[in-house]
Amino acid sequence: MWLTYLLNFALHVDYIVVVKELLLWRDAKKSSTVFTISLVVLLSLALCSIISVISYISLAVLTMTASLRIYYLVMAAVKKTDPVNPFKLVLDT
């Protein structure tokens, strides 16, 4: 669901306005999140090679998706319902 929202957002947004809002800190939560992630990536690239950074980011994403899938399976088992794939919306498109 959120991935579809992001894709629709990416297709229908004026990037200059978004960047301007981030730089002017109109929404502090979004701006701090973006700049913190940017700082972490830049520091990681300064300390490690780009291949290491990409592999660690990929490993983190894989771990998060596997954890989410296991969470949904456990919740379905506890509630005694059919397991729902949390990535069904993304896989069907």
C-alpha cells in the first residue's frame, strides 16, 4: 500500500517544490529524516567502499522484509486466520 503511494507520489510531484520544502525545513520531521539518512550514507561512503555500503543496505532491507513477512505469519497463526502476504500489492503490479 505504501509503495503504491510512493510510486504515485513520485509520478505526480513537482520536485523543485519538495526540495525547497526540505531545505527550508517546513516539516522538521521529514527534513531531519532525509538529512540524517543522507549524512549516514555519506559517512558510510567515506569509511567504506561503495560495494560494502550497497551490500549492507541490501542486507538491511532483506532483513526488514523477512522480519515483516515472519511477523505477518506469526500474527496469522495467533489469530488462526489465513496468512496474508504483506507484499501482495507490490507483487501483483
